Amino acid sequence: MEITPLTLRRMLADAAELGAQTALANAGVIKPWISKAEAYRRYGERTVKRWLDEDLIKLRASTPSAVKRHINLKEIEEVNKAYNTPIYQH
């Protein structure tokens, strides 16, 4: 399969966005986790439940002693980008 220039541009933009999010999380500017409720708001409840069922994303405790579980922001963003890339949709 040939990658078109438009698809390549979108993939590079997605990679840059993921890199920026990782840098911001590492610098402590944004949290590296989001709640399940926030994930539902951003990506849709049905979509997030499907990704959880397919083990594409996982609910994890942000710290060993935490009771509430969260979703790793980088993980869910990577899945979201993959599902919204034209190559993946074929």
C-alpha cells in the first residue's frame, strides 16, 4: 500500500502532537493520566468501552496505593490516532 503525501503529513502531525503531550506530561505541565469519565467525554463512551474490551487500552492505578484507576493519556491517544488514520481504516 502506498502512503499518500496527505496521509504522511497527517501521520507526522500526529507523531508531533504525541511527542508534545509526552514532553508536557514529563515536565509536569499536564497529567499523564485521564479518568474513565474524561475518556468517555473525549472519545465517546462506546468507543472507550470497545478499546477496553479489545485490550487496546487498560485501566491502571496511577500510583501503587491509588484506589481510583485511570487511563494512560499517551496510550489512549496512540489508539485514537491509529483508529483515525486512513491506512488503519482500510
